[in-house]
Amino acid sequence: MDLQPAHFVTAFIIVFAIWEWFSGRAQGARKSREDWQMAGLSAAGMVLIQRPLLLFGIAWIAGAIIPQFHDSLAWLESEYFWVTLIGYIALEELLHGAGHWFAHSRRPKNTWLRRAQNLYKIGHRPHHLSGGNDGKGELSVTQTFVEHWTWWFIMPNYWFQFLALYLGLTEVFVIGTVFKGLWAAHNHVNWNYDLYLLNHRWAWVRNSMYGLCHLFTFPTQHHHHHARGKNSGSNLCNLLSIYDWLLFKTLVIERERPAIYGWRQSPEEEHSALHRYFHTDLSKLR
């Protein structure tokens, strides 16, 4: 199997970025020049540096510490593929949700936990910067992969992905990564089809969709995570909202789009994609 899961997600993002542009949903104040620059910078960093470095880092560390376990779980994939795939997706999503929750949670009392959280907040902040301070910005599919350069190295789910690959879960890694990547990208597209179902004139449709929102994360749920206000700390999972509901207690189901997208930006962050991507205030980690 060709081990290029990023190709599927990249194609999806390109197609819908073009759609957003021609439909007028990513033009003008809806998507700033810095947003486009961050999309290009983050994509280049992810493809050329972050993913390869993390992949080789996992291979080197695991090869040095647990070389005997290389490909040791290949039999699990071969004999119990679907169970293994579901388990992989569930664990990967849990680790992602936990790291994301930590980035948004209240400030810990422990000094070392505060320092670690500051790094997570620095790493995640660019993902919430869209548009300008005028409140006209909107969410776009290219925001799917926009993060600070540190994010790939501090999120546990990315380490888990490549560890699973080292252990021999090759097809599970590819299919799970493609599925999760496509679902995350679809949640960032500037659409809200779930609102049609949540506000449907038939009660059974509304209630069914409301129930599904407790299990899976749909676009409007994630859009509210990108809202400016109290909901920005909600709906932390990209795929399985059941963790938001039962574990993190961060599930929010709204029946309308957010009023304002994106966090408030300082002038320096607003006018420099390089600052957004590279700046790390080490004083916050002391």
C-alpha cells in the first residue's frame, strides 16, 4: 500500500479551498492575508520538517529502546483489522482530545504543569487566529493544519500515530489517518449542513441529529470551538464528541452559527505570519 495518507487530505483541502474562494466564503475580511500566509507556512513546515522529523524521531527512539517490538503488532492488523482500526482511531482521538483539553483548560497550580500548559497554549494559539479584530473573519478549510511550529512535537496523538506505524500497524495507520484527517478538514470547511438537520421541521430528524452530536463532532460544533467567546473552550475533539460529552465535559450543541470567529489578536500577531508561526515567548515558561 502506498504510504501517502496526506495526499487524500491535501486533495480534499485544495478542492474545498477553491470552492470557498469562488463562493466568496474566503475572500475579503473573511480570510486575511496573514491567514493565507499561515496556511502556506504551516503546510510547508508540516510536509518538509515536522512530519518527517517526528517519523524519524520515533523510529530512532523506538529502535534504540524497544527494537524487539518493531512490526510486533502486524499480526493484530492481519487477524483483527476492523477491531484494531476502531481501537486505533478511538485511542488517537482520546490522546488528541486530552492534549487539546490541556491547551484550553484552567491554569494548573503546579509550577511544572503551568509551564507545560504555557507551551501548549503558545503552540495552539495560531489555530484560533483567523480574520482580523473586526469580527468579520470566518473559519476556512485551510485552518485545519494551521498551528505553531511546536504543535506537532508536543501533541501525544502524533507520537502515537507513528509509534503504531513502527509497531507494524501500517494499513491501520494509513486508513485511520486518512479518515481522521478528512473528518477534521470537513469540520473546518465554511459550511454548516448539520444546522439544517438540527433545525429541521420534523422532530425526529432534529432529535436524531442532536443525539448524533453527542457521538460525533460535526462542523457547527467545531465552528463554535473557533468562536470568540465562552464556546472557544468547548468541543475539543475533531471526531468523537462522546469524549467531550462524557470525559471532558466540554460538549456544546448550538443551533446557529457563531456570531464572531477567531480570538482577538495583538497588532504584532495580526500583521505577521512569521510571528504567529515562530514566536515563542520563553518568559511564559519560567
